[in-house]
Amino acid sequence: MLAGAVVLLIAAGGLVKSLEAGLAVPDWPLSYGSLNPPRWWTIENVRAEHGHRLLAGTVALFTVGLAVWASRREERRWVRRLAWLAVATVLAQAILGGITVLFFLPTAISVSHAALAQAFLCLVTALAVVTSRGWLKPGTEELRSGRDVVARARHAAVLTALIYVQILLGAVMRHIGAGLAIADFPLVFGGLFPPQMSFAIGIHYAHRVGAVVVAVAAFWLLFRLARAPRAGRARDGLARWALGSLILLQIGLGGAVVLTARSPLVNTIHVATGAAVLALSLVLSLTLARRASVAREHAPKSLVQERRTMAREAEVT
């Protein structure tokens, strides 16, 4: 639930940027000198910015609650530390957000704010995965193909890193105002390569190339997962279909952002979908890494047992 709230929080931040409402509430940590200014919801830009702050505060409180729960109920020390790292991250994110406002939206701090938001999402998602029943009781049907599951786990980890970099490129592009540096889609100035280059065009073009790289890496992973043992395919089925569908939707939304001249609604959905893709890729990455760990732990024993069985069968014959 908290991970879903963080995706909504990132979407709210995307809406603030889409409306250029970052300075609609010019003070911090208060809003117009109070915790909740009167009739703030009647002005669109103030509603976006102050609503973003209220949602951020709610997420921070839930994160602290999660860390307290982990401290009391979770036996694994590293999980407890991960929960408190999430608390530290959300507090750092709040401070970065305040600095962004107080220093009038400097690009470097704004991009850092966006990057840390995605890192916080990854932390919360990781906590959800490592406290799930599937993590505590992983399946063992892939032990005979230990090398394959390790390779798929590494592939998923690389994909997650690529998605994070792609989101960072998008954040830079948005915060330097390069969303329409290339104003046609799917072509680039009517071709495949920009005829001229500037920093804005370069970032925009890199973001488009990154989308292709992520799509190829993602669908290659999905193809490899489709060839996994049947039980593994059944467990990953929903995640595989969701990831493939969201990536196709994200590419379409990216094109729609350009073709609608950065419609705030389309832009916001594009940001939210990117966060969902990152979280889903991380879920697959961690799940596969867990199975790879189990495969490495049990593979030697399994191999010894298999050899003993073959020896007994040879003696009988």
C-alpha cells in the first residue's frame, strides 16, 4: 500500500512540474505561513503544490510507522535497517523539496529531488518484497536450472538500473524545459537523427534512445521468463504481463506528451507510469535474485542427490 502511495506522490510531483506550480506556495515548511492555508483547493496551482506537500507528509508518517513496526516485529536486522533508511530518505526528500522552493527551483536540486523520489520508491518496494510470503518461502522448482535463474536475475537487475537512468534522463529533460526540443514523434526532425545538436536536443534524443534500449532489454527479459519452468512462469505471469503492458503504454504516453505539446494530464500520467515500471521491474529483480540465491544454496546438494540416484539405478540394472 505504501509503495502505491509513493507512486501517487511521484505523480503529484509530476503534476506540480507539469503546471509549473513549484512556486505557487513560495514559503516552506509552512504554506503561506500556516500548516493548511484557507481555501487552498480553490486555486489550481496552489492545490497542486500544497496537495503534494500534504501527500508527502502522509507518506512520511506511514514510513515512520512502517519502521517502528519493523523494529518491533521484524527479526532480520538488515530489514529493520532498510526500513529506517527509508525514513531517512523521505526526510531528506522533504528537505530537498523545501530547498527547491527556497532557492527558486534550481535545476540541479530539482533533478536531485526527482532522483531521490525514485530511490525512495525503490526502498519502499524492496521492503514490500522482502517481507512478503514469497520471499520468506521461495519456490524450489528451478533448482535444476540454477545457472538460468541466476542469469535471469542479473538481466532483471540490469533492466532496473536502465529504467532508473531513463527516468533520470526524463527528469533532466523536464527540468531544463527540453520536452519539446524535438517536436515530432516518432521521427526526429523528420528522420532518425537530429540534424543539429544542442544540450536540450541531446538530452531529449538520449531519452528517446533510452526508451528503445529499455524496451529491448525488457522484452528480452520477458521472453527469457516465458521459457522458465512452468511453476516459475505461473508465479511471474501477472508481473510479466503488467511490465510488458506498462512499457508499451509508457512509450505511447511519451509520444503523446510531444504530440499534445506537453499536456499536463498526459505528462503526469507519463511520470506516474515510469515510476510504476521501475517498481515492477525491481519486484521482478528482487524475486529472481531470491530464487537465484536459493538455487545456489541448494544446487550442490541437489547435484549430489542426483548422482547418488543415478548410481543406484546403475547398480540395479
